[in-house]
Amino acid sequence: MTGAGGPLGVNFCRSLRAAGEPLRLIGTDANRWHLPLSLCDETYLIPLAKETKGYREALGEIAENESVDIIVPTHPVEVRAVAALRDLGALAGMKTALPTSSVLDVTDDKAKTQAMLLEAGLPVPQTHLLHTEEDVHSAFAKLQHDNDPVWVRGSGAPGLGIGGAALPCRSVSVALAWIEHYQGFGGMAASEYLPGDNLSWMALFSHGELVASGARERLEYVLPHVSPSGITGAPAVSRTIENSELASMGERAVHVVDKAAHGVYFVDFKGDRENRPRITEINGGRCGTTIHFYTKAGCNFPHLLTQLAFEGSLEPLKNARSCVAGGQYWIRTLDCGPALVREQDFDSYPIAGLEAT
């Protein structure tokens, strides 16, 4: 497991431990300060994935020393690196379950993803790539309504291109300053502001067939005050939802970018002014950081993914299109939690100075 000392690595490990199988877990991390946070049986400090030769040699050495059967990359940069090594036949015998590198080229580029989804007739936010200052003026003229902000962001995945540089801008001058800060012309886009629900659909596929899926809504974020948008990418409060329309849209979206979908994918949605979900991005080859939530809520995606990697294929679960019951909350913040809470459990807390609702 790469990135074993980060949030996804830790939550992936927790999920595998919960499966109850006698697995030996070997972790890697390129940040020496994160090594003590790993929950693996053994954790190695390795080079960054961008150090291609050293990274490849490190993984090969670990595979031989530890007799590793399966490798699971957790960060998008390492997903790409491991997929490339797989393509070269250079994984030292380790198995994995990842999309093709050509599919990752699409899912790691929000502009490419949205263009394909739009062509397929799926709902996406109105988006304009920004190559020049004139493009910014044009985007504001088309996208801004009633002084709502325009969402200006990088079109890449975290660590790949300009990813994570998102800001709601109410004026062209602010947008231009934001783009200049990142030297972002050609790598950033402007999208219409979507004020509705923030939703995500998680799924595992085996050679194009849906094996398992579940959905959640993000309600609050960890440390929202550190981000101008109030959204940090790390949910503090999420709840599971059951929405057949969302599941159908998510499955169709994955098949648009990958007809032979294999491994894990999650599709993010944001509600428009009528709260109709629009697809904002597809993440291929990795789980979300709070994947342990789904495990506690009823579907252990990390365990299924390792089974898929080891066996090569999996049959769909009986409830593949809805593997988790709705109304389960995952609550966490810095150094607190996580806690799984059912809807009705909130009623058990006493109230003072407030009217019961």
C-alpha cells in the first residue's frame, strides 16, 4: 500500500483489517514524517514517484523482500506511476487492479472528462478553458448570474498539472490574480457556480461490469475556514444516501470514459440552482480518503479491490447498485473521531436552550 501514512492509506488499512483475513500489510511513504502514522505491519521510506528509476527500484526491492502479492497505490501521482510500471511489465510480479493509462489520462484531466461526458449527453457544469485574459472576460459574461461567483480552478488532479487550485471569484480581477498566482493559463478553467448538494458515488468494476457501489452527501468540511471557498476536500460530516438516478448516472459516466472499467472509481456531483446533480469529475484508480466510512456503513471497497487484484475478476454483489443503506453519518474533525452515527441516534442527545426539532 503506497501512501500508507496519509489519510487514504490509513483508512484503506483500517478497512482491510476489518475484513478479518490474515493479511500482512506492507506500506510505503515518501514523507518520513508520515511513517509513524502508518497502520501497516511494516512501512518503508521510498523515493517520490517522480523519481522514476529510484521509485521502480524501491518497489521491486520491497516486492522481493516481503514476497508481496498485490500493490495498491493511493495517491493519484502513484496511481499513474504504478499503472505505467504495470504497462512495462515492471511490477516485480505484484498484481494490481487499475484502469488503463489512457483512461487515467482522461480522468486526471477535468476538461477532457467533461468534454466526453457532454458529448455523451450527461449533465456537466458549463465550463470554459482559460488560455488568455480575453477567455476570462468571456467566461464571466457567459457564466456569472446575479453576482454569483464563477468557479475558477485547475483542470488537473492533485499533484498532476494544476489540481486543487479552486476559488469562487466574483470579479474578473480576482480571477486574473488567481490565475496569475498559479501561472495557470492553459491549465485552468472557469465553471458555473453550482450551489446545490455535494454528492459522490463510489463504485468497483470488474472488466466493465459493476460489482458494488454506494453514495454519500458531503455536509461539512474539516477546517473550512482555511479555504476561501469553505470546501477543503476533507469532509467532516458525510451521510450515506440511496439514489437510483444518481447511481445510474454515475455508472453511465464511468462507462463513457472507460467502457471496460476495471478497479475503483468515484464520481463527484454538485447540484445546480434547481439542485439537479451535475458531474464535476471522475476519479479513476483510487478510493476517496474517507473510504473507511463505506466499510463501516456496509461495503468494504478496499477488501473487494484487493480480491479483484488477486483473482483477476469478481462477480457482482447482489445489491451492486446500492450496497450501503442511507441515513448513516460519518463525523470527524482534526484529532476527533471518526464516528458512525445513525439518523435516529441524534435524537438521544439532550437539548438545553433550544426548541426540539
